[in-house]
Amino acid sequence: MIQISGSDSPARFTGAVIRKIAEQYPEAYQETEHIHLLSSLIPAVLTGNSRVPLDFGNACGMSMMDYLGKDWSIKLVKAVAEGLPGGESTLA
């Protein structure tokens, strides 16, 4: 985890929170179209673009990004999504 994301993924980081919420509320998770960080929610609302890009620094704090490669880590996305509704493809 640390070698890929640069973080030991505290329980408050987004990857862990997504997993916890999806396990507790699988129906709501299945119905979720898009997950925003607080830092991307306001720009999405102001621009009317729900797919507004994430700031790299904030995205790294999700514990699913390859810090050095500056892209989502397939290994980390799989780890968060394992056993969740829709699996890896839904989360990605």
C-alpha cells in the first residue's frame, strides 16, 4: 500500500470509507453513479460537470492511486472493490 500510494491508508481516507459504506449499504452503493471528494464536489456543482477531474494531490489521498505513476492503481482499486456490488469495474 505504502509503496504504491505513498500512504498507509488511515481509516478516514476515501478508499477505506468507500469500502465501509458499500459494505453497510450495498443497495445505495449500487445506485451510486459517481463518488466525489469534497474538493471536487464544489467545482462539479459550479461548472455543472459531474465528471470534473480530481486534483492529483487530493486523489492520492483516496488510497487508490499510484502516486509515482499519477494514475489509478489497478491493484488498489481491486483491493477496495473486492466483494462489493459491481466489483472493480463499477468502482473504477
